Amino acid sequence: MKYDCLIVDDEEMLSKNTHKYFNMCGLKTEWAASYDACLDFFKEHQADLILLDINLGDASGFDLCKHLRETMNIPILFISARTSDDDILLALGIGGDDYIQKPYSLAVLLAKAKTILKRYQAPEPEPNTFMSGKLKIDFAAENVWLDGRKVELTLMETKLLLYLAKHNDRIVTKDELFTNVWEDSITGDNTLNVHIRHLREKIEADTNKPKFIKTIWGVGYLFSGDRQCG
């Protein structure tokens, strides 16, 4: 099983609170209370980030970090009540990516963890297909299907719809569309409005109450759908 984060810390209450908070905020997280428990975890599971305490009962987080670095290269964020410069320099020198002192703010620690994960994790591949209800968009073939029938679109309508669908559930500004679809920052609102109207006429059941292409007045458009799949 793959986890976003593994907490390795023998301080039970703090670790459980961190573990619960991370999971509640969308980071799939597990907790190991000792050196050996951490090694046992990696026999059956994976993690993209380790939060590692220096003091692990009879063992040392420094030693665990050195051991892990022999076989894996995932980021390690030290969390410790120890505040000396020597400890911090040693933690970073043996392969730690950052050092957070206890007591820490859960929100700050979460933000640090997300930043590190974003930096190290490979970006998700772009989806091949968008499907929602009777609408299907094949990004690779640049084809659009509605209720099993191919929708005939102009080249610019196709480019516009594909761009909106790839960025579904996010407000796309008019300037962004001018730059990335027309590749022309001086395209006017009237041109965009006409293409949006034509698209709605071809894919919406009710153009007055569009399901897919929604206008965000004064800003741009929001393409909404049920799901995207690879």
C-alpha cells in the first residue's frame, strides 16, 4: 500500500494527533513508533515522505536516517525537540531535507509536508478522456461525442473545448484563453463569446442553463463535469 507520509516518533499523543490531522486534511498518513516498526512498515508499504524524530526510545533517528538512505531516496523531514545547531546540521548532513522543532504547529507542519511532496512527486499525467453523463471528450484524438454521436466542431471550437475540459472545475480567465487557445492576447471578448455560444449549442441540453460551460461574470468560464479518467 502506498502512503503520502509516514510519521516515525515514539511520542504517542503528538504522533496520533499529527496522524489524525494529516489524514483529515487529505494526506494519507501512517505512524510507526520505533526504529524497527519503521523498517517493518517498508517491508509491505511505501511512503513519499518520512517525518522522523531524533529520539526513538532506545534507538536514534539519525541512525535510522542513515539506514534508510542506503536503500531509498525519499524526502525525510526531521521533527525534534532538540534545538542545538549541531543536531540540525547533523540531521541535514546525513540526508534530512528539513528540520522542524517541537512543539510544532500542525498547520505549519502540514504546509511543509505538502510543499516537499509537491516538489518530489512526479506530476500526474494528463487525462486521455473526459466523460460526464452523455458527453465524452477524447483528448488524444481531439474528438467529442455526445450521446454516442460525434459532435462536429470547428478547429477553434475544438481547441477551446479541450482546454476548458483539461482544466475542469477551475475558473479559466478570458486572458488565459486568449493566450493559450488563440495564442493572441488581443483577441476580443466578442470573438470568445461567439465561440462559447456555438459550443453550448452543440453540447448543452439547455443553453440558458448550461451544465458544462458556465460563465463566471467578469472573470471567465468554469467547465464542470462529473469525472475525468485516464
